[in-house]
Amino acid sequence: MFELLPIIIIGLVFAGISEKQSKKIVNDSGIVYYEKKDVVFYLIAVVVLATFVGLRKVYNDTGVYIDQYNSIELTGVFPNFLFNDIDWNISSNFGFTIIMRLLKFLHFSDQSFLMFFAFFILGVYFWFIRKYSNNIFLSVFYVITMGIYTFTMGALRQCIAIAICLIAVDCFLTKKYALFVLLVLFATTFHQYAFIFLIVPLLSFSPWTSRTYIVVFLFLIGSFGMQSILEAIDDFTLAMGKTYSTGSFSGKGVNVFRLIVVWIPTALSFILKDKLINDGSRAENLFINLSMINAEIMFLGLFGTANYFARLANFFLIFQTISLPVIIQKYPVAERKFLTTGSIIGYSLYFIYANTIAQGGFDNNYFGISFFDYINNIFV
């Protein structure tokens, strides 16, 4: 974690300065709203965090993507070579293939290929957070400590699909429904499970109404029918970035600490369920409901198949970073301070555990180059 920690601290410092430079107003209920949000310091934080991701050589599936990019051979003339011999089956992730070919045509090195997507993914993530969070610093902090940040260093296609779907969610909230559908369909060409975002229009209702309990009931039914679900997974395994079988998914369940982390916003929202039913914007309702979906998918992982369900749940994990500050702010003022402090301590401990103990620790799985080495190898 010693390579990761300095970058995290720098990113959080600039995110904190950005929070201080932003202007806020407080209404009669003690709810804080942004009157003006800082741009400059926030962008510095994003650039620092994205650059570190783009400089990696080894982490999770990174080597697989580098090999895939380096194996591309362009045949024919522009633009025909972008589409030659493309497998248009949705499970082939042809959108990702076309973009890789375009970057190859522009003579991007394999490191620039990683850097390009690092800036796209994290740029979109943090744009979305800046637009919708009611506490930008806390949301950036949660992105890091919940594991979203380090996840972008490995699951490249999935993270690209999530970023595209966040743009789609913004279109949904601004009532550009046709564009929402088109963007979700486009995201499926990078990772076919992105189609799960088509449930978004069904989830803008107030949390903890009767529809919430219907969704919870359906997930409970799913957990007890796990073996039947596993039999249907084989047809979709190409979307995971590697070739998996149901045997690969039938291992141990999700880490209990990770499960607790993702259930905290749902538990806190349940305590406030009466207030949430009557007091919540369309965006707030949607984000809280998507956070619940994330927690419920992770709950399914208790019954085995941790690898599969943890990745599936990660499609919605970023919504927890926005919904948690929203939920905390709806508590009485005195309790807000306690909950905020408690979440900072708790998520920090989880971050340390996840990057030092779990899966061999971050330092044992990560290798990156220096920024100056990258400057000398932007193009090939």
C-alpha cells in the first residue's frame, strides 16, 4: 500500500481543498446545498488519481488487456480496418475492439492505451460525483476506501461500461430517455452485463415503499435458487474478461467485511425510511435504490460465487458514494457528525484491510512505471 497511499493522500488533499473552495448554503432544516462548486482543485485531484491508474503495468487483469492490445494487427485502409473481421455478437465486446483498433491506428503505446481509458473512466466517475453529490469530498473519499478506485485498475471493460452508463443515468435524470437507452446499449458492446442498467427507470420511486420490499423479496428468492441461477451463467461468461465456467463461480462466498461495508447505506436508510418516503428528490431516490441493489447482489454472494456477484454488484457500487452522504445529511445535526466521523474511521479501516491483508495486499499485486518513463513512450 506504500505506492498507493501517497497518491491517495494527494488526491484527497486536493478534493478537500476543492470542498473548502466551494460555496454552500444551509436551509432552515440544516440541509447543506452547493451554491457554487470549485473546478480547479477538483480537476487537479482527478488528474493525479487518473494518472496513477494509467501508469500501471501490472494489476489484476491489466496484463491481459496489454497483451490483447499489442496483439492487434491492422489490415486494410481507414476506416475499413476498424471493422474487418469483427465478431458482431454482443458477447464479443466489439465496441472495445473497435476503440482499441482506433488507438492502435493513432500509434498509441500500450501504456497510452491504459492512460486514455484511465482518464475516461475516472473523468466520468468524478464528473458524475461532482454533479450529484451533496458532499464532494466524502464521495471522493468513499470512492477510494470502498475499493472503486483500485477496481478501475483491473476490470477495464466493465469500468468503461459503467462510465458510459453513468452518462446514461444522467440522461435519464434530465429526461433524455432515448439517449439513455442508446447509451446503455452502447455500453453493452464493452461489457454485456451493462444491460442491467435498463432497470434504472424502474427504480426512481421513494425508498422503503412497498416496491422496495418486493425487490428485497425477489432477491431472497434468488439466493435460495442459487444453483438454478448458476446453470444459466455459462452462456454469459465471456463478459467477465476471461473464460469462466460455473465451477469457477461456485467457490466461497463474499468477504463478510465487504458485505458489511456495502450494507451500511441500506441500514442507515431503513432507520430513516419514513422520512425518505416523503423527502427525497428523484435523483436521491434513484441513487439510494441502486445502492440497495448493489447490497442485495452482494448478499447473493454469501451463498457462494463471490467472484461473479462481487463483479456484478460493482456496476452499482459508485451510487453508494453519493447516497451515503445524502442519507447522513437527513439525520439530525448532532447525529450527522457522529455518522460522518464513524464512516470515515470505518471505511479507512476497511481500505487498510483490503489493501494490506486481503488478496495479498496492494503492493504485492501492483507494478507501475514513472511518469517520466511514460512521457518517453506515449507513442509507438
